[in-house]
Amino acid sequence: MNGSVNIYDQEYKSRSATEDWMMPSENLVRALKLCGLNRPLKNNSKALDFGCGDGRHSEWLIKEGFGVCSTDVSAEAVKASRIRLDSLGLLSKADLRQIENIQEISYFKKEFDLIVAWELLHWLGTKQKWQSFFDEALKNLFLEGAIVFTMPTENHFLLPNAKLVNKCYVINDQVNFFDKSEKTQEVSLYAPPLQKMKNYFKSLGLKQLYLARFEHGREGSKASLEVRSGYYVFVLCKA
Ligand SMILES: C[S@@+](CC[C@H](N)C(=O)[O-])C[C@H]1O[C@@H](n2cnc3c(N)ncnc32)[C@H](O)[C@@H]1O
């Protein structure tokens, strides 16, 4: 398995509530509002927060009126999301589950109106897993449902430290970024160029909206992680 699970287990064990992760991403909120997708369009609408982390978007989606299924590969992330939603009295609106593979979302036996995959698809690590995400997401999406997600730009803050091996970016100082123990570990990221992604989405016969490229801030900038990241935002609709 991609080493990201260890990294994030460590991260969520030690993370204290920081501004970066307390609020929903303003780019996600803006993108969904622009597309008129931030509110449920019918009763009992369900959203999937795939790679939910510690639950900031699960919280926001519930407050907007969705029932939410939240998953993450990291058990610590799912635990942190559960604690967050419970403390806000929102747990009854959520179904949370740690999953290893995207195929396991069939556990929810739901057709989703919205799938959110924010700041994580690059962690899937291989082209095959990345494509499987879209296959499974589409299988579990209502007609006219939407997937909103980010993918790193070539300036994403992780990529300058990576080398390309078999068409994947491999990073080996990742652990130092999150974990003060100075261990190093290899993690692969899969982040295809923009045009390749657009061609692939076109081949799936979807209504595709590419919203924006958000550039990372200056080197050493104190801006939030979100601002420093450098990513593209996509919305795909099942037509
Ligand atoms: C940068 S965090 C983003 C968390 C959340 N989406 C947010 O925006 O707050 C990346 C998340 O992706 C999760 N992740 C990494 N690889 C994954 C995989 N293969 N399947 C599901 N989640 C994964 C990590 O555990 C982590 O919680």
C-alpha cells in the first residue's frame, strides 16, 4: 500500500486544530456554489466525502443539508472525523468508514448526488488506482450527480521534492514534512498533466467543468497550506 496511510495516521494522531483544517476549503465552497451544487437538489441527497481527513467537509456538507458518507484510508482520520461530528451533534447524519480501496464504497449501498475528493487523489499513487477512482465514483453516482476534486499543478508544494519513477512522482522526504521523527519513507504520487486529465475525462463522456488553477504562494510563505498547495479544481457531471 502507498505509504500515505502511515503518514496520515501519524498526522491525525498529533494534529491540533489549526486554521488550515477547521474550515472547509473556500475554493471547494466557491466551486460548488458556482455550479449550484452546494445544496441538495432533492430530499435525502447523499454526499460522499472520499478521503475525509478530520472531517471539515463532512461537517460543511451536513450543514448544507446532505446526508454524508465519509471515508478515509487512515483509521485515525476516520476517528478524528467521528469525534468532530459527534462534538457538533451531527453524527446521526453521517456514516463513517475506514476503507482501503475505492471499490469498498459499494458498502454504503448508495447512489450519491455529490462526491468530494479534496486534496487526495494524487495520493492514490498509480494511474490504475486513479482511473479506478473515477470508474467506481461514476458507478455510485446518480445521473446528473457530480464529482468535485483537486489535482496538483506541476507547482504543487510536494512535487519539487519528488523524482519521476515509472511515470509516478516518488517522494522520500515526506515523512519529515508531517512527522518530526526524521524517519524517511518513500511515497508515490500520481499526478498527470492537465491535458492528459482533460482527455481522459472527455473519453468518459462526462459533462466536464474545469474551474481553476490555484497557484501556490511564495517559497517560505506563511500562507495557509491550502493557499500554498497549487492545484486544479474539476467538477465532473454524470450526463
Ligand atoms: C491533504 S488530506 C485532505 C483531507 C480532506 N479531504 C480535507 O480536505 O480536509 C489527504 C487525505 O487523503 C487520505 N488518503 C490518502 N490516500 C488515500 C486513499 N488511497 N484512499 C482514501 N483516502 C486517502 C489521507 O489519509 C488524508 O486524510
